[in-house]
Amino acid sequence: MTAESAPPRVIPARFRPPPAARMRRERLTREFAGSPAYRVGLVVAPAGAGKSTLLAEIAQHLRHPTAWLTLDDRIGTSGAFLAHLQAAVRNASQPAASQASPAAQHAPAAQRTPATWASSAEGTTRAGQATERPWTDIEMAITDLEQRLRSDLLIVLDDLHTVQGQPAEAAAQTFLDYLPSHVRVLVSARWRPDLDLHRLRLAGRILELDADALRFRVWEVEELFRDCHGVRLRPDEVAALTRSTSGWAAGLQLFHLATSGRPQRERARILSGLAKARVVREYLTTHVLDTVRPEERDFLIRTCVFDRLTDRRCDDLLGRTGSDAQLAGLERRGLFTVVDDDGISYRYHEVLRMHLLAQLVDELGEAGANEIHRTAATLCERDGALSEAVLCYCRCGDWKQVRRLLEQGGERLAEDPADWFELLPPSIRDSDPWVLLAVARRLTANGSLNAAADAYRGAVAAFGPQAPVWVAREQAGLDDWRHPALRRTTSWSGMIRKVLEDPGAHIDRPTDSPQALLASGIAAFVGGRIPLARRRFDLITDGADGAGGAGGAGGGPVVEAVAAIGSAACAMLMADEQVLPDDRGDRTPDDVVDAAMAAAERLGYPAFLRVATGIRAMRLPTGHRRVLHLLNAAEVADDQWGSAILRLIGALVTLTAPPSAGDGADAASEQALAALALAASVRHPAIGGLGETAQARMRARPTGSWAAQQAAATLETAARDFDELSAPALATWARVLRLIAGRHTGTALPERETARTVRAAARIGPAPYALALAGSAPSRGAGHLPDGPGHASADEMAARIAADAGIGPLLRRLTGAHDEHGGTPTDVVRPAVGPPTPATNTTADRPARNQPAAEQPAAGQRAAVEPGPPNPRTAASGRLTIRCLGGFEISRGGTAISLDGVQPRNLELLHILAVHADRAVSRDRLTELIWPDASPSRANHSLQVAISALRGLLEPDVPREQRRLLRRAGQGYLLVVTDHADHDLLRFGQLLTAADEARQRGDRETEADHLMTAIERHGGELLPAGRPTDWLLTERERLRVVLATACERVSRLLTEAGRHAEAARLAERGLDVDRYRDGLWQVLALALRANGQPAAAALAEVRYRSMLAELGVSDGPGDGPGGGDGR
């Protein structure tokens, strides 16, 4: 055989895959591994992006036999390529040929099943084994694989760019064109290969990942160092490292090598100048600068002064033409150059750029480099890129030009979301109003609202009397959010803030603008009407995509991002595995969440991105760990809202997908759960016994029960956080999930607290009510005790309400995940207060109509509507009775408390606490309402003095250390009411809640009874002698709307039941409260006509038209209150 005809030498190392990383990146592996439709995967990214490692992880995840081939320019010929490909395939199927050997019989059980081949007809050796002909062309390879493969095979072609323009690349094209039926292919390259992939794209059979997809996100950086390198970085270090490396895998590894074994302070120094580290310089010199021609190297070094490169800027800077081809060539070859705006602009990778800037100074000297920066600043300013111009001037230290730009274009600069102000010296950053405004906006975007408020105050002070009106408006909007002082507000942030206090009052408000539509969507979501919320969110996101929508397109990037995140949250609650109820195509929950994360990233709001990423964690097996990182980042930023929301999400992840000791649960996930709970105990020390180690857990309880206990602790913290943030509806959601956690741990809440949570959930809406019913019922897991009829019906009712509310799959996961893991001990504590059922939801004052005496509920069963009898000792010594409607009276133990001589501000404090009885009111809110003009320290001192005085007023004969009626609750105070029947406002709300429960069951008769009792018990205006402050006027207005709504609803129910006289009377009662409510006029006219009173009905129409005339509204023919019916 001649040398020319000899078969190519096959090197085994070329079909040996790299070891898979210890860190799993489900974000990247799940799509290709989860969908058989993808036959080809293409990963294109620069050197060091982690392409090969990712392909190895995907191959490991697929559990298919894998034929791995790492290409290089020495096997670019057709013969060499085919010989190595055949050897790789043979290697993937090799165990099948040796199954009879002793070694094969003792192979590990976890070893992948080899590829199954049909026997060959080519002949056999003397030993009876099939011979194999060498592949002489790619067509033969395709035919051989098609005919002989009997099971799936994965072929990996790593580093395809190395054979560009060679016969091996053409062979790869043919192979992909005629892909054998049992073969899937993964390809990696540093730049886009010259392959025709259009047919695969059109057929939806190719999944493509680029450098942006491969870059490590902040939570992945934290996991990489913690799990793979054994280093725990602080959240600020993680954020800085991610920013400086742009998530580049090699950059992260180089940082680890540069800092391994060094103290934390040395780590910080290296991080601040990562591009100067020796290992980084060597890598970039070897893989970038040494691989380009001298003229390309000069181009890279001189143009690195631009944050964003265009051909025009580069041509003008260098005084030549042809930069467009130069930039395209760098990007095409994967030399750390990224294209933006469809080829209009480019940018260098941040680590490379920092290295090039250092090289610029080395080659031109500091003066020469400064001159290049100054020229670049002029060119950026010419193009209107003011923030880039500021950065260029900062790098050359030209502070005079910086001040000029701030003076001339400060407003535009303040609108730029980039952190262009980071290079400014303190003399400018801390005094210029535009910089302070930009800082305030950036802090707001990061969720650091307290710091943002300080920055806004500084900006307003720096502006002086010439401060723009819209700056004050922004500041007021932030204040509306931070301190919802129950005052009238026109800002949309204030509108949404009120939604979080009382979502039900805002669900049916007009949606004539995107902001109003968003508020109603949030109201529907928090109010537990998930499908309705999703439809409203989608109206906004569809409008942003050009599909129209309420109020025009989207409504601005902030509104659109919030709507996208809301839609993602709905998708997670509604989704059942991969199926998403949708009338808009075949979107999966992952598609919706990806859209939310993309919207948050485009907006540049880290606080929004953290929440969107937390929602994504609900779909990941290691979601607990990701949420923990996000929570740490939120707490470093002092993002109180983000922290509370992420605690809620983290507990939900734990309850729906607890780690299982029998399913490969890793210590990192368990430590993440413990850390979440430990963070809870640190924030609220009253929550004790938390954050125990995984070892202690394994000794004490099954995994499911332990995980549920950690979730319970996290939820208690979240509920208290939401209380302090004056978001009672979200606090109720947290407490409802706490009931679910208690169901699985056997740690039921006290009866009264369970009943209070169920009532609060019913008032909010169907979804939380369904969860509360399920949570107040016992578990059905291991050790489950037999159910009584009441508990069984509670589960059934919860399932039905949850299905109607769109969270049926979620409820099944919540009540099934831990039960399946044996999370409930046999000594489960049943809540004595059962969930309301059709047999137990009667009015508190009289039996339900037509209900036999034998079916009347027992006293214990009525606690779902009203608390059971209080402790006799408490009733005798400290039980408060409060009247707020029609007057203000307060008594203790049946004895009236005299309010004569109480100081006016102390009395107003008592009014606020009484109106919000049994709910904590934060100190910030109290001082804002009563001492708005005092300094914080003075206001807090005055509040403490007033609280002490009120405690003495309420319990004068009780030792100070034993007083319990006015309690400290978190960061606020709470006035204790033993029984809601002792407080007219609470009793009024209790009856409305019972009516809501009856309405959700479809029991219209009982609903009408509750509403009538509530209206009769409403004693008049709220605190009629109270000082007419904003908070009181707003609360009066809210109650007026609630009463009028109740009157309208019960009037309609009574009309449908034929009780027309009562309907007319209650409609008139409603009109006494709100004579401008159109629905009340309609039902009044209908009831009067149906009751045989045409004259009275006609008079009602006259009164209605008079009301319209008063409003300046003309009415057309037939537009009377009766809507034209019966005329």
C-alpha cells in the first residue's frame, strides 16, 4: 500500500469529550435536551466562552451515546474527517461489541447505553465479529448510519471553524442536509460557519446559541465560585466580577486563578484591575493580539477608546476609510467583537477593551492616549452620544468639558440608563443636580428606594428655585410609593400602591390608559383572578409589540416591563408542566418568562430583573439556590420590596419542588433553603429555630418536612415584611402559603390566626381563598389521619375554586409535592377552625333561610365567619370594644374609656390605630401622618411618647410590662381586638367577607343575607368628629364606595329573588351614600316597576336626569336608569 492510499492516522484524543463541569446550567441545556424537535444545535461564541463544556453538559444531560469529534486544521481533508468521524461513532458503540467480556459485565450501572447497530452484511472475521468498511465519502457515512443505527446517537462536531473552507466543512454541510433519522448533531465554532442552515431554521429543527446566551449571569457566577471553586463571593463582588468580565467563562476562570488562595482584600484589588492581571494579559495576548495582523492590532488598540464603535467614528479617528470591513472581519472571526443594531455598531468585549486601553497607554504614553480619548469624545458628542462623550472626557481627565456637557445636555444625560457618572470625581458627582438626578433614577431602578429618596432631595436642593416641575413630580411619585399616607394621588405609582392595599376596589376600575390597565391587571393578580390578570397584562405587551392595546402602544418601557413580568408570574401560576393555557399560539411558560427577562434587561432595571429571574427559578430544579443569590443581591441593594417578593418566590419554589433525599438532592440546595430561613431569623429574631444544617435535618425529619419548615419560616418573614411595607394583600398571600407549609409539617397555626387568614384570603379573591382552604385542611401524605366530611369538602372546594381561578395545577403541586415525600408526621395538628363550607357559612346573627335546625352549624364551625368566644379572663380584664362608624367610642371590659383631655395628636393616633385595628401600622407611616413636619428623630420620639400615653389610657390598672392591648408589631404598632364582633368596622368587613365566600360558592341567598346585615350594621360616617386629614377623607371615601357597592349588589340579588320592595329600599340607601352611581339608579327603577310602582319609577327617572344635568351630561332617548327596559 502506498503512502498516498494509506488510511489517515486516527488520534483517539480527538474523540474524547472534555469533562463536564460540576455546575449545571439548566438554562442552556433544557431546551435542546427537552425537545426532540431540535435535531441540530449550533453554538457560536469566541474563545473561552465555554462552548465545549456546554456541549459536554448537553451530551451528559441527553443520556444518548455520544460520538465526540474535536476538529482542527490537520483533519480538514475529506479522508481524515471521515476516518475520525467513523472512529468517534465506533467509540460510541464500542461497549456493544464487548458486552460478553467480564469488564463489560461489571460496568457501572449509570453508564450510558451504547448505540445499537444492526448486523452488517459485509462479512465476518474468523471470530464471527462483523467487519466494518472504512467510509470513503460522506454519502457512504450517511447511508451506513441510516441503515445500521437502531437507537439514538448524538454526534458532536467541536471547533468546526478550524476546517473552514476545507473539504471537511463541505462534508459537514452534506451530513446536515441528509441527517440520518436516529442522529442528532451538536456543532460549536468561534464564528458563524459557512453552512446553509435555512432549511433547518424554517423547519424549526435547529437551536442556535450565541455568546450572549453563554455568558454567565450574576447568579451563575455566584454558583460557579461557590460550587466549583469553593469560594463564597460577596454579592457586590459577584456583581462587579460579572460586569467587568461580561460573564465571559474564561475571564471568570482567569480571575479564579489570579486570586486563588489570596485574602479578600487582594481579591478586591485584582477585581478592580482585572485586565492588568498577568494571567489575563497572557491569555488575551495569545488568543487575540498574537492572532491578528499588525494593522489589525493597531486598529484594535486605537479604537478601544469608543464604548460603541461605528465605521464612521473609526474612520474619522484614524483618518482613513475601510473601518466597516475591519469591524465586520473582527466580528466574523470571533475576536471578542460583538455586533449591535444589525451591523450598525460594534463593541469590544469588556475584558479585551480594558486590556487594549492599557496597551494604548503603553504604546502612546499618557499624553498621547489622552489626546485619542479627547478626539473620541468630540466624535461621540458630534453623534449625540453624550454619555459616551462624558466617559471619554473622564478617561482623559478633562473635567472642564465634562461640566460643559452637564450644563448643556444634563437633561439628556440624566435620562440615559447607563452608569456614565461612575468615573466622575466627588466634586462633580455630589454637587451637580443632573448627576444627582441620574443617580436617583439609577438607585430607583435598583430598588434602593431610601437612597433614591435622599438623592432626589439632593437634586432638588442643587437645582434650587429653578428645579424642573417634572423632577418634583418624580420625587412625589417615589414618596407616594414609599409612604402611602392614604392621600389622594394622581401618580400611577401611587395608584398601584393603593392596589396592593385593597385590590378588590380597583379590579373593575376604568382602563382607559396603559397605566390604568396595568393597575387593574395588578389588582386582578393580587386579587387572585389570575386569568383576568394575564389577559390585561397581555393587552399591554401586545400593544408594545405593535398589536395594539388599550390606550395605544404599551405605555412606555416601565409599564411594558412590569406587564411582561406580571404575565410571566401568571404563566408560572397557571402552567401545568409545559402546557400553558393560551389562545395566542403554542407559547410555553418558558417563552413568557424569557420575554419578561428580556424586557427587564432592555429597561435596565436590576430590581425588575431580579424578580423576573426569581420567577424563572420556579422552573429550575435548583431554583432555591438561584433565589438565595437574588435575595442576597436585593438585600445588599436595600431593595426591601424585592427582598420580600423573592422570599415569597423562594418559599413557593420550595413548596412546589422540594429537594428529595432519594432523588439526588445536593447539599448546596439544602444549604440554600437553610440560608433562606436563617435570613428570616436574622431579619425577625422572633422567628426562632431556623436555618438548621442539612446534617441536622437528615437526623431529624424527612426531606420534604424539613424543606416545608424552612419555607414556613421564610413566609413568616415575607408576611411581616409586607406588613411593614403597607401591602396587606401580599402579606395575606404569604400567610396563605404559610398555611400550606404548616399542612405538611404538622405545625398548624393557632385556630384564631388560621381563621383570620382564611377570612382575609376570601376578602382578597378566589386564588388565595382556594389556597387558604387547602392550607387549613390536613395533609394527605404519609401518616395522614382519616378525614371528616368537612375537611374532605374543604379540599374539594379548594380544588374547584382554584380551577376557576386559574391555579389548579399550582394547587396540585403545592398539596402534592411534600405529601409524596412523606412530609407530614403522624401527629399532624388539625386546625380546629375548619374552612367555610356550604353547611357552615351562615350569617352570624340568624339561621340561613330554609336550613333545617339539624343542619345548623355548631359554634366551633362558625369560626370561619366569626372568631369563637374569647378567653373569659381576657373578656373580663382587657377586651376592647370599639365603635368608629357614626361616632368614636372605645370601652374595655364593658367600661367606657373617657377621651376627655386626650391630646389632639394622641387622639388622632388612636383613631388611626382603631381604624386599622388588628393590623400593624408602621412607624414611618404613623410619623408621616401625624408629625409630617418634624425631623425623623423628633417624630419617632413623639410617637413613642404618644404610644406610652395611649397604653396608660387603655390599661391604666395594668402594670406597664403586662399591657397587651397596644402592641409592638415588627416596625409598627397594632391595636388588639379580641373578637371582630367587638369592632364595628371589623364586623362590617367580616360580613362582607362572608358574602364574598357565599358568592364564590354560588349561594346567592346567603350572600344577600350577609350583605343586608352588613348594611344594617353600618352605623354612619367614619369618625365624624375626626380632624379632616387626607388619610381620614380617603378612608371615608373608600368605605363609601364599599357601602354603595354592597347596596347595589344586594339590590340586584333581591330583585332577582322577587323581593322588590327590599331591593328598592336598599337601592335608595345606596343612593344616599353615592347619588352618582349609575347602577343604583338602574336597579331602583327596575325594582320600583317590578313592585307595581310606576309613578315612583318615573320619579326616579326624573331624579336621575337631574343628576346627569348637574354633571353636565346630556341623555338621549331611552337613556334613563332603567336602560329602556319596560318603557
